[in-house]
Amino acid sequence: MPLDLDLDLALDVARRAAEAAGRAALPYFRAGVAVERKPDRSPVTAADRDAEAAILAIVRAAFPAASILAEESGAHAGDPELRWIIDPLDGTRGFTRGGRFWGPLIALEHRGQTVAGAAALPAAGELYVAARGRGCFDADGARVRLSRIDDWSEATLSVGELPRLFATPQAAGVRRLVDTAASSRCWGDVGGACMVLAGRAEAWLEADVQRWDLGPFPILFAEAGGRFTTLEGDQDLSRGNAVCSNGLVHDHVLATLRRHIG
């Protein structure tokens, strides 16, 4: 890591960018907003674009040399070894229908490793931010405390979109985890991960998503004392899937997925 990479600054920038994205999107929330369709048929709104503009303004001012990959505006040239990954409003579909589980995902990568990031649920007043070696903090500046449940029969499983998980080679393992957990809940993408960060669930599973949908989670969970891997158990974010946990149930989740792979 370069000596001039200021992780305290990165932590502050991630927080301020997530807060700014929330302020940009909230005026549209439950106020009625036109929904457009991107080429992949996913929805996009003025709230997504305004939130992205707010994030870009903050990260560019603090890290003018960094490259950027943003969901709505694509790739922005810069230092290939230092890159911001931005999803300005994860959960747009729920946002347009008045749901509360949506928000920005922001990450800073150095040489392919996530070193700082933030995730937020603006409508719920929740924010999680972390940087390498600095810890993971909530909206009040308190350190994040994950659940201490280590018995899967007492665990709550948080899942992304089940049809996508059931289309993976690990589908049988996902079903087994759902069947054997104390409860399983589907809060959506950023919402599902934040339930684990908030201590309301023990693990989150996601599949068939883009790089920006996972951006900050490796650093958020590592600094909170939890774990992040793919469904296969590695750190390859290009797979587009994830297991995030309190750390205590992670081995059980991965073992179940491997044992029941199709």
C-alpha cells in the first residue's frame, strides 16, 4: 500500500459520500419518481443519477487521481491501482415502490483489494463505514457489534433474490441452509447485508450481481470482526456472489454449500 494513501481520509470520504447520496435520494422517496429501463431492463431513476453525482463530487475532490467505476456513468479514467466502486442506490426497484431497504454502496480499492467503504440505508437512518485497520462504525460513530450467535439452528439467514441463488450450483446447499436456520428473511440487496452488520442476522447470501453490488462488504465485514467470501469460499468478487457473516457461522455456511453442491 503506498505511503501516501491516507486511509483516514478514505474513511471520511466514504462516510461523507454515503451521507450525500442519501440526502440526494431522499427527496424522491415516496414522492413519485419516473422509472426508466436500462438496456439490461433494470430500473433507474433521477434519484440514482443525483445520488451518483453527489458521490462523484466528493470522491473526485479528495482523490482526483483515482479511477472510478460507477453503476450509472460507467468507467472514469484514472490510476488503475486506486479505484472507487460506486453503486449510488442499490435496491432501486424497492425504492420506487416505497420500500426502505435501499441505499448507496461505496468502496475504495487498492490493487484490487478493498481498503475502505460504506453502505447505508438512508430511509432507516443506518450507515456503516470502515477502512483497513481503522474499524467499522455505524451512523453514530460507534463500533459495529455483530451477533455472537454461533449455532446455526438459532441463526437468522438473510438472503438476496432467492431465484438467483437457486440458479447457482450451490442451490441445494442454499435450500439446506434455509431449512435448518431458525429463520430466513429476504430484505433485498444492501438491506440484507446491513441486517448482519446491525446484528439482526448471522449471515447473508447473494448471487448473480455486479461488482458494485458487493463493493464495500469485504472491508465492512472484516473490520467488524466478521467474514466475507464468495459462495465458493474465495475472495474473487468477479464471481458476482457473496457470503457475509458474523464470522462464527461462516464455516458452517461454506461447508453446507460445498456438501450439497449440484
